[in-house]
Amino acid sequence: MPSKIFRTVEGRGQVKSLEQRLQVVEEHVKKNAIKVMIIGLGSVGTYLLDYLVSKNDPAIRIVAAGRDADKMQEKVNIIRVSGLIRGVNKSLIEIEGGVELNDISSIQMVIKKHQPDFIVNASRAYPGLKYGSISWTNIRAYGIWTPLAIRFTKNIMDACDLADTNAIVINTSYSDAVIPWLKSAGKAFPDFGSGNLNHLIPRIKFAAARQLGVEDFWNVDVMFAAGHFHDVCISKEGLAEGVELPLKIYYQSEEQDLPLDKIYRDCRIAMPVDQTRNMMNASSNVQIITAVIDAIRTGEGQRVFVPGFDGQIGGYPVLIGYREGKCSAWIDESIFSFEEMNKADRQSMALDGIEDVTDGKLIYTEDLIQKVRDAFGAELPKIVDYEDIDKTAKWIIDEIIMPQLAKKDE
């Protein structure tokens, strides 16, 4: 691949810059004293805990934080026992119950107490429901759920701000729009988003390997940028929906000339629609944590694919490594310019129902508003101000989620 080009990551809110916090994490990695805090032990958090334990790295300590200590203890017990059966359990696990995600001070206290190096927000405002099970078949868009996705994330970031944490923060829910919304409102925002774009990269590698007739799909490399809509549309339907996405494919470091429409068609891989899909999101979290640790331990740059990085709408390839002697992270423009990627991301997000995120406002597309009107008989607001997040999230639950769930129960 061509040489890497650096893009500067600016500071954020009152929280220290990402580069400053990476220097602190670097010290802890070199001392083999790494602490990961998982907030919310639902399906994503539980898979993540299992995968972290399976790394069998004694340097990693894990804190599971949430409301119900007894329920978390049950999940921790099964993972610890299962890990030890496999001989991969060298991580110490602590449990912090009584953490209320509607109470910023509650989150702040647990962060200050443990001083984690990584915080993974695995919480959900409406647990146990895959929002896409409602939205894709009815309105073919996901952006409607953004106020729900940001609801607890904003509280966690306010708590990080108050706790003056040095942690690297990873968000697991619709980061394509959630992180930009926080940044545009002048708030502290997560450093990385997990999932979404990252779920599509393996599909592209598998599809390319099939077209090339090779079995070593791990030697296929991809450069790609897209928003959440295309993660779903390509995965489910094998279509780019008329958007020219920035995609290049390499095999053993040589660029390959493959028909992209066939690549997208071959990305249709049948998967469950229940919570087992969250194996991918949890794996994405592990990949980001591992990339930071490996970049520090080896000195070699690591590439991840991240939604919402640096508060930018959509998803981008991101490099984690050293520049000018300091550990940092930046959008990789070695193949595609930021402008090329941002244009495609904005087109993708518009198809997902997000017209823009600016000045602390989420702006829905007129197309999404009409689809919601037709499908659910509800009037979605054109603009959601940051101050109205909780109110709008409650409205979405009351006017859309609850009636749809009631229909399924009939």
C-alpha cells in the first residue's frame, strides 16, 4: 500500500486530548498494568468480557460496572469458569454494582475509583431489542434511533469529563452520528466507535478471496469508508444503492481489479438477527483495545475501521501508532482523501435518515420523516436539539417502539 499520510486529531471538550491520554495509557501498558472498564453487561458487554478473558493476558484487569451486581456476578462467574476450563483465564475481574446510568455522579465515582485505561460503553437505553428489527423492514433506515443511542453515552461522557479521566473511551451504539452530535454540542465525546463499518470489512475480505480463488483470506487487505446505511444495505442486500463508495482491495499487498458490484453482492452472508449478532460488536471493541496495546508494545502502526472517529460523521480507516515520537491516532488518508471519504459517508448517512449533525442539533431527512409518518403514523421532528435528547428518546419509545412491540405480541 502507499505510504501513510497523517491527519491531525484536534482536542475535545474539557477532557484531555486523545494524544495526552494515550501517553498515560502507554505508561500503564509498559508496566503491564492495564485496566478495562465495561459499562453495561448486556449481550455486547458479556461477549466483550469473555473475549478479553480469552486473551489470557495477565496484564489486563477488568471492571464490570452496572446497576445489578448479582446479575453481573452470575455472568462473570460463567465466563471465569469457562475460561479456566479452556486454560485462558489470567485476568482479574472486579464488579461494581449500583451504577445508575441516569445518574452522572454515580458513573463519575466508579470511574474515579478505578482509573481505567479503557472505558467501553456497552449500555443501551432500551435493552434486549435490536432496533433494526423494527426500522429496516418498515423504513429501511436506522438513523431514527440516534436519540436512544446517545442517551446514556452523553451521561458517561459528562462523567468522564468530571472525573478528569485518562481513559480511552469506546462507544458501541451508532457512533456514526452519536459521536459527531456530542462534539458538535461542545461536549466530551468517545474516542472510538465500535461495530458498524467494521462489520463490513470481513465480509469484503471473504468476498474478494472467493473472487480471487484463494483460501488465505487473511492476506486480503481493504481500504474503505462508509456510513451505517451501507453496513446494513450491503450486508443484507448486496447493494451500494447508487453511492460510489471509496473502496480498494489488495491481496498480498498488490491492488486487485475486482468488480465492486459483485463484491457487494457476495457480502450477503446470512446471520442471526437476535443478540448473537453482538459477537461482532464485542469483537470490534476487542480489536480497538488490542490495536492500542499492540501499537505500544510493538511500535508498529495498527489500522482499525471506526465510525464517528474525531467526531466525523460516518466511518473511516484509522491508524493507531507513533508519530513525532508520540502515540496517537488519526484518520488514514494514504489511499483516499478525507474529502472523498466524508462525501461518501454523508451520502450514506443521508440514506440512513441523517441529513446533518451540527451545532448540537441532529437533523433528520425529509425522506425519513415521511417514512416514519407512513409506517408508524408518528410525526418525527425535523431537528432534535441536544437539550431535547431525553425527551425525544422517550417519545420514540412511547410512540414507535411500544406500539410495534404490541403488534408483534398480538
